[in-house]
Amino acid sequence: MDVLLGTILGLVGIGALVLSVFVFRRAKRVTAATLAEQEEMRQRMYELAILKEVGDRIGYSLNIQKVADVIVGSLNQFIEYSTASYMILGPEKIAFRADIDKAVSHAFLDDVKQRMRLSLAAILDRDLGKVPLEETVTGAILIEDQGTSVQSFFNIPLVIAGNAVGVLTVAHTKAGLYKEKEMTMLYKIVGQASQAITQLEEVVTLERGKLQAMVESMQDGVLMTDTGFRVLVANSALRGAVNIPLGRELTIFDIVDACGGVLDFKGRLEESIKLDRTFVAGEVNLSGSIYQVFIFPVKSATAQGLGVLGGGVIFHDVTRERAAEKMREDFTSMMVHELRSPLDSIKKIGELLRTPSIRDDKASYDEYMGMVYQSASNMLELVNDLLDVAKLEAGKFQVQKKPTSIRTTIEDRVKFFDAQARNATIKLDFAFDGHVPDTLMFDPVRISQVLSNLISNSIKFTHPGGAIHVHALLHTQGRSINEEVTQAGLSWFVKDAEEKFKDLPNCVVVSVTDSGEGISSENLPKLFNKFEQFATSARSGEKKGTGLGLVITKGIAETHGGFVGVGSQEGVGSTFYFTITA
Amino acid sequence: MKKILIVDDDKIFAKILRDGLGVERKDVYEVTAVHDGEEGLAKIQELKPDLVVLDIMLPKITGIEILEKLKEEGVSTPVLMSTQIADLEKISRVVELGAKGYIIKSDYSLEHIIRQIDEILK
């Protein structure tokens, strides 16, 4: 028992001893940790101060050499060295700068240079044997002391945007320097500087890219030359105009050639650069387009004031403007003709009817009266159309919506044109889907006008023996219009309907489909445009009316909150439709 | 009496010209008018007119096509073309095909046309 007790007591004693040692050690470790933390804090503060100073001094420089200058110039504040130096590879030379803190020998510096060259070559993976050095040495003087050899040496690569561009080195005559602490510090400084430059470069590249993208995507041709007429900038619009594809060298002579005898391009550019003057140099016809050419000096603010960097040229594409002017002229001349021709006829009829032989011929007299009536009606219709178009263009077109039966409105119009269709031996009929609500909110006079326009157009363009079908169906939101049309058993030439009806609320679709000559896909989009339609029929010399009817039709449908559409298959037929909100 | 054939789908113009000639040149010219190209071509062959007043744009067969056909067949009947608007391209084409002159219908004077006809038929 005693032995056991003694053993237990002994064990307790040992335990207590172990515990006390453990507690003591732990206490000591805590003190050491606190001290280390304090030291680290101090170190961090110091690093931050240095980094801030280096950062301030670097500022927003994009020049790595300037930044390396600053770093080398600041290092002596926190790291001990005999020489701090950098090597940066330029296009033709290696820039080398060394700051000597403590006098060293030529041999020391040569050794540093040799080591730096080797590591630079290794980093860049290039043979730098023949690339000359451009040296700058500052600080303490060089001495002829054999005792100063390189004992400590530390080397950091300079990396910008992932590419090594040079090395930064500290060297000392004393051995055993440059431990982890110094190295970490150097890495941080160089790392931060590299990062700053990299980010700046990204920003500049992005901004330059934006500018380039803008110039590149301009519709106008843009060219810039230096004062020696070498092309500095030429965007694709310009290359397109003078027909020089990307990748082929473009010179000022390509432009001179393209402008031919029309424009003394080089003379004007020379004048512009020398006399600092801007010219509107006239218009040239290039690759099927008309360009107005502006020539101006490109200036930049320098310390000496405004300096001319070169010449700028803009080829402003005025093809569309000229075409629009032509169309307006065509429109005006057609209008004049459409109004003058019947007026002229009425005047001549008046003259002829003063001749007794004609006046007294009953049949002839009646025929002339019919012609006077027809001419006057046509003119009145034209004047009304012109007024409608003017109102539409001024945004003053109004409709008087009231609850009206769409069925009766359509029926009435179909009946009205029945005789005309029959005369032309064209079958005209209409169908009305059961789901279509009978009463809708619309202006009966205006919707009748739309139906009249569409039906009379169809009669005009359908050959004898053909057919015209007027149809009303209900489009339900979310359903496919093509399916609905198929379900209604309707023949319909519209190809782009699905997209237009997507997400559209319920509406009634009234369509007029004919078996006429159809419309080419090229002319389809022009149908609802006043000038275009007019110009087209004027050019072809076809007597197809003024084309104002469709412009008004579109306006009426849109003022009702709906829209018009068309589709056609040449030689087979066309479908015109409009929608009314259900 | 010399025979004049008017081929024009503009019925007002055709009638005014026919009646105008009837009044101003009664017993000088005998005027017939038809209103499409097919009829026009048939009438030219049937009537053998001394002068044709021919519209450039006509239903069925255009005036230019008729003119080409006449030239092809060696028919030397003088033709005065009429056109709705002054389209230089078309006018130069018809002059090339041997038309003796042209009338711009949007701006014509009856007197002037009659003088033109007299000139050709004198």
C-alpha cells in the first residue's frame, strides 16, 4: 500500500512539475509571440511608409525606366547596399543605371553588370551579347580598391503585364546580407510598381482601344498623315472607299489616284498642313458612293503652343443625302405632274367644248363631262392624301374611335368594290373568323379608307381571272400567328409575321390577299415610305398612283395603336394586313 | 385625207387630241384612237396610217416594243412618241429607234402638237 501511495504521490509530483513547466513555457511563448507581432507591425508600418513614398514618387508614370529610377533612388532608406541598379531592355539598347552608396571598384561594378546581363538574358530567354548598354552611374565615386568584390547580391525581375522587361539588383561588399526580410520588402516594392504600371497600361490600352474602335466604326472615311504625308491612321470606311483591303499598305497616292482629276488631294493636304487651314474640298465619287471631302490640319498642344502634327481627312458619305434629295425632287415633280396633268386636261376640254361641233355632239359632251368629273375627283383625292400625309408627318393626324362593327365595315367595303372587281373579272370575297369580336373601337371612316386603299391596290395589280380575299381573324396573345393563319385556312404571303406578333396582346388581323403580280423583296420595305415608293414608280414609268395611299394606311393603323404589314411572292401574290386592338 | 392613229391608254389625252385635230384640221386628217399596245399594233397593220402617235408606256405591249417591231419589219410609218414624264433615257431610246419626235403629256400644247404633226406629214 505504501508503495502504491508513494508511487501515486510521486506521479502527482511529476505531473505537477510537468504542468508547471508547461505553464511556464506557454507563458514564455506568449511573450515571444507578442514581441514578434509587435515587430511585424512595426515592419508593416515601415513597409507601408516606404511603399507609399515610392508610390507617390512614381505617380502615374507609364515609363518603367522612370519608375525603376525612383525605386533605385529610394532604396537606401531601408536597405543597405553598395550599389542598387537596374537593367531594362529597350528597342536597341539596354538601359543601365546604378546608384552607388558606398565607394566600390570598377571591377565590382563590372561584376554587377555581368551578373545582371546574365540574369536579364535568362529571364528574357534571349542572347543579349551584342546589345549595347546605355549607362548612368550616380552616387559615390568608383575607386581602384581590389578589396571590394561582390559579396552579397540580390536580383529581382521587373515584370509588366506578365512580361519580363528588366532586372533590379542590389549588391554589397559585405557578405551575408539580403535575408528574407529585405528580399520580401524589395519584392513588394517592385511588385507594387509593376502592378501600378500594368493597371495604368490596361487603362491606356482600353482608352486607346475605345478611340480606335470609334474611328474604326465611323461611317465616314478617316485618314491622318504626318507632315511628310505618311499615312498614320486609315479606318476601314476609308479603305473601302478607295478599295484598298486591310493588310495592304495604304499610301497617300492611293487616295490621290482614287480622287483622280476631280480633286487635287495632295495639293490641298499640303496647303492645309502648311497654312494651318481647313478645306471643304468638294465631292468625289468613289466605289459607287458620293463623298464630301474635308481636309484639315491635325494639331496638338505642346509646351511650345499648338503644333501641327499632320493632316486629317474625312470622307463624309453623302450618298444617302444625295439620294434623298433626288427622291424629294422626283416626288415634287411627280406631284406637280399629278396635279397639273388633270388641270391641263380640264382646261383643254373647256377650250374644245367651246367648239359647237363638239359641244353639240351629245355623246362627246357627256364623255368630256365624265372626264372633267374624273380628273377633278382624282385631284381632290390627291389633295386629301397630301393633307393626310402632311398631318401624319406633323404628328397631328387624329382618329375618332368609337365602338363599331368591324364585320359591317369590311362587308360594306367589299360590296363597294364588287362591281369594279367584277368588271376586271377578279373574284373578290371575304371571310370572318367566328372568334373575332364584332364590335371594336376604331374610326369607321379611317378604317374604311384603309380597306379601300388595300382593296383598290389589289384590284390594280391583279390580272383578270385572279382572286382577292379579305379576311379577319383574331390573334390571341402568346399564340403563333402562322399557326392561327394556317388554322383559318388562309393563304398568306407574310414571312416576318411571327416576330411582329410575338408578345402582342389580342388583336384582330384584317388581311387582303391577292393573286396579283407580287412585289420584289427589294421593293417590299419601300412600300410604306413616301419618297421611296414614289421614286420607284416614277423611275419605272409605271402608272401605279402616287403611293401615298399606303403611307396613309400605315399612319391610320398606327394611330389606332395597331400596325400594317406586307408579304409577297413575286408572280404569285401579295398579302397586306393591318391590326386593330381587340 | 391622211390617216393618223393615236395609241394611248390615257383616254383623256387621246380624245382631246383626236377632237382637237378634228376641229383644227377638219377634212385634213382622219384620226383613229386605240388604248392598248396589242390593239395599236393590229391597227397599224390594218389601217396603214400615215402617222402614229404612240405612248411609250402602254398596257400589254409597250410603245417601245411596238417601235422595235416596226423597225424590225421595215415599216417606215412616221411615229410621234408621247410620254407622261420627260425621261431622257427613254426619249433617247425612241429617237434611236427612229421616232420623229416626242410629246411630253404633262405639259403639252394642242397647237404645238398639231404643228408637229403638220410638219411630219407635209
